[in-house]
Amino acid sequence: MKHAPNAAQRSPSESGSHQLKQQEAGAGASATRKHFVLDTNVLLHNPNSLYKFEEHEVIIPLQVIEELDKFKKNNDETGRNARSTIRALDKLRSVGSLFEGVVWNEQGGSIRIERCDRTTPFALDLDSADNRILGVAHRLHEQGLRTIFISKDINARVKCDALGIPSEDFEADRVDADWLYAGYATMRCPGETIDELYQERQLSVEQLEGLILKSPEGMDIQAHELVANQFVTLVDDSDEGHTGLARMLADTGHLIPVVGPRKPVYGIMARNLQQTMALDLLLDDEVRLVSLIGPAGTGKTLMAIAAGLHKVFREERFDKLLVARPIMPLGRDIGYLPGDKDEKLSLWMQPIFDNVSYLLSTRGGGGSDADSRTAEQRMDQLVAGGKLVMEPLTYIRGRSIPHQFMIVDEAQNLSPHEVKTIVSRVGEGTKIVLAGDIGQIDNPYLDAASNGLSHLIERMKGQRIAGHVTMSKTERSELASLAADML
């Protein structure tokens, strides 16, 4: 079930008479009113989840408040979200009694804190904090109320099922990963249509009416349903080898041909159709936001860095290249690292160093100029000169980043709120690229449907200055391609 979006949200201080609204809500209560019990992890994931249930009642077990108190001192995203939730509850407290329930919108939606009653018979051990939270949902369910437990903890939802209590994941920020926008579609058409695309350098969407386009997700698309910066592969009805590639130009109703760069971009040439699409978006200065997803070895990071180096050093369209990635270990962390900030960061940024080093080497093509220095020496000089900046996302909040080519790698490990925070840092003249693999998520509270990268792809679809490509073919090596398919 998709939870209702936050419509008509108002500050509690603007809600008028609290007692009057409570009476109105009580009088209008019906069998359709639901009672959503929120687990701690939901509020740590998104503090605005308090206001995502419109006309229904949100119940916060008192044990959740105690757990938020433990998280509020953290300097990471969970700490910030815990503090945001506590401030929101304190604002509601100034309007009315949270134990009686505070109505916060015109539809009668309310938020209430519920005490954890240890005297109520319960199948689970109430010495456990998680079980005390479940105990609240169980007691409300036993009272005959339409109770639904909302948690991102799979085990907690399994316990609810065993107790006969309806439970769900928090779905307000979720997208359907199986039907995620891929950024391109395929269409069979007469050969004359393809010829006209390249001869006239454009093709009106009206000329494609009646033809069916197939998306990689398996959906049928009409020509008028194409969105801005979506690619179309045109295949001749009578000749499979006669093809064309076009991109929907925003606000024009026309497709324009995509031919790809004729010269290598820092030694990189597109090896397949999806890489051609990605390079087209990366090198287009009108497209300010580019998202790339795909399995390991598809070239997401390498192409983004190559385009960034080209734009900064060859075309000089941006002042510097900024590459960032979240600090999220795979498996068990190795603990504290010695050295200053740069030395600690070097291990986390090693994948970026590898790509930059390759592009600056003679093999990558960046060393074509007469230069006796090694790729590492050239990279050190760029870093020392401030033209190439590599940093974690830990310090991004509060910054403004103008006139830079910014790349966020491993973006699948970010929450929707974190992605919003990063993209909202972008200043005038900056282009941002987010790359990742939604099939390899190391964040325990995110999955392919709830991570920030998937959220961004779906929400920014069709925007004039945003583009996306889903990549599927591994080009790293024969072994990497075999591993991606077989393992």
C-alpha cells in the first residue's frame, strides 16, 4: 500500500484551536480511519514520516522516544533525523497533549504518543525494547482498532505476522524497482523515418504517432508519452542493421539524432549503445543532472570522470572536478584509520584514484601531451592545485557548490533525504552526476526500491535539465562480464 503524500501540511502553531479540531476529528471518525504505529527506524529514515498519513492517526510508542534520545547525539544522518523528529514532536507538544493526540491537518490526521503497558498479556518478552514497541501495536489491535505496524525491520514485520497484526514497510519514498525508468526505449519504424532523422537533424513526435515503443522494463509506450531527454533506438522494419539513435529534446516535441563524440573523451570511446547515451548526457551542458545505474563494470564511474576531466581541463567549462562518495564499508569495517583527514580518506577514495590514474595515463589517453611525469604525479599536481577535489559526503551539509563538475559515486547507499541534501547544495553553473548500482546496497536500512538514487530517478524523470540511463552490459573485462552473468 502506498502511503498518502503529505498534502496540506501546516505548522501545528497555525492549526487554530486544538481542542475544537480534536472534537471535530472525533465526531467525524469512521471505520476507514487507520492507526499507524511507527517503529524507530522509520523516523530515523525519514523524520517527515510523521506527516505522511493524512487523515489517519500516527502512534509513536514511548519506547521509540527513548530510542530516539540515544540516537540524537550521533553526528551522522541518523542523529540529524532523530533530532528533527524530536523537534517536530516538541512543536506539536506546544499545541496540545501528545498523549491525548494532536490534530495537525484539516483532514483530521493526528499524532499521538502511546505508553508501553507491561501489564498487558503478550506472547513476546517485554524486556526487549523492540517487543515493547510491538506490544503497543498488539494492544491497539486487540482493542479492535484498524492497526497497522510500520517498520523497516523485516524481522519486526515477521513477528507482527505471527501475532496476526497487519504490518508494512514505509512506502512513501519507495519506487517500484522492477519498473524503474530506464531512460530509453526501442521502436520499429520504416527506414525512411530513420533517414529523415539524420537528414533533417530532427524528427517530430507527431510523425511517430501510431507506432509502439518498447521500454527495457517491458512497457508499451506511445510516442506522445516520451519525456524530456529520453532516448529512442529506431530499428528499420525491413533491415535490422539499419538503425538510428535519437533523444527527446525538452519542450520542443522533437527528437534529435545522437551520434556520439567523434574523438575519444580523455581516451574513452563508447563501447555500446548505453554508453553512447550516457556520454551524450554527460557532455551536454544543458543537462545539469545525470543519473547512471548499472552493475559493476558497465563504465558508470569511468565515463563520468572522463567527461568531468574533459569539461574541466579541455573545454574549461567548469572550475574544478569534485568527486564524492559515501563512507559505507562492504562487510565488517577495519576500524579507525591512522593519519590526517586526507590519509584516512585515501583508502575510501581508492576506486576514484584508480579511475583518474587510468585516464591520466598514456593507456587512458590523457598522457598524449609531451610529459615525462607518471599518472600519479600528474594526479597529485591536480589535487594540490585544487582542480581535482575528492572528499566524503560527510561534510556536504551547509555547502554551496558553484561552477563545478560534481560526481557522486556509490549513490545507491544514500537515503532519499541525503540525496535531496546533496543535490540542493548545487550552485549556479554546476553539473552533478550520481552513479551507482541499486543491486549492491550496503546500507542496512535501504533496498532497491527505497534508496535515494532510485527515488531521484523516478522523481526527476522528464525534467528539462535532468537525464538518466540504465546500463546493463559489462565492459570491464571478459571475466567481469562472466561474473556479472553467472554469479
